[in-house]
Amino acid sequence: MSNPNITKPSEGQVDVRGPRFAAWITTAVLALVLIVAVFSVPLAAVLLAAQAVVFALGAAQGPRRSPYGRIYAAAVAPRVGPAPELEPVAPLRFAQLVGFVFAALGVLGFAAGSPVAGAIFTGFALFAAFLNAAFGICLGCKIYPLVTRFVPKSAPTHPNPTA
């Protein structure tokens, strides 16, 4: 049963605490990948692949429907009260896409027999996740406005082409 005291953000916005919660889990998973890589590169690759799936789901479905977003919504949000601040979803989805790229490259590095490459790409993703978790700085979100400048906007369609 949902708590009536919690405000529901619109579809295009989320509670800022949700992505930071997800970033803490991501930080822990990526740190674990680096630790495990010292002992078992194949296991590190599997753990990183699982995190890559989480990133992919976050990029495709948005932060609310990602696995960590669902955990936040079910277990944390009802206990912490209304959102003090909202943030837009689009930059967060882009950040998840960037995380996916780094995680996928890390998996490829581990799978190709290059644990150094796997660790480097995992380290990049870990750095970004930790910045978001600890300081609220989302690197992907900061890059998003720059990327959108270079993406061509589709031409507006006119309902009546003969008009």
C-alpha cells in the first residue's frame, strides 16, 4: 500500500534521492568487481555483466523502472517522505547509457583476457558512480546537454502537407 504523504513526481521527473541510492549500490557492485578481479577474472566479468544489464535497463526504461529504482521505490521512498527536489529523467537515462558503455567495455576487456582493460573501464564507471553517490555530481547528466546540441532535431511534421 502506498503512503499518501509521498508526492508522486511526474513521468519526466524523479526524486533526486532515488538516483543517488542507485549510485551507492552501483558503487558497491563496481568496487566488488575490482576486488573480485584480483582473484577471479571470469567472476568479475559475470558481476560486471550483471551491472551492465542494470545500466541497460535504466537507460531503456528510466530510473524508476530500473532494478535499483524499484528497490528505492519499494523499500526506501515510503520511509523517507516526500521528495525534497526533483530532477529530469532524460539526463539520468543518458547517464545510464554511458555507464552501460563503460561496463560493456569492461566485460569485453575481462572476456578478451585483458584484466587491466576490464579494470580500467570498471574504474571509470566506479568513479562516475561514486561522484554521484557521495557528492550528487552526475557526470552523464553534465555531459547530456552537450550531446543534445549535436543530435539533429527531427523536422516538425505538418498535419496537412499540402497546406
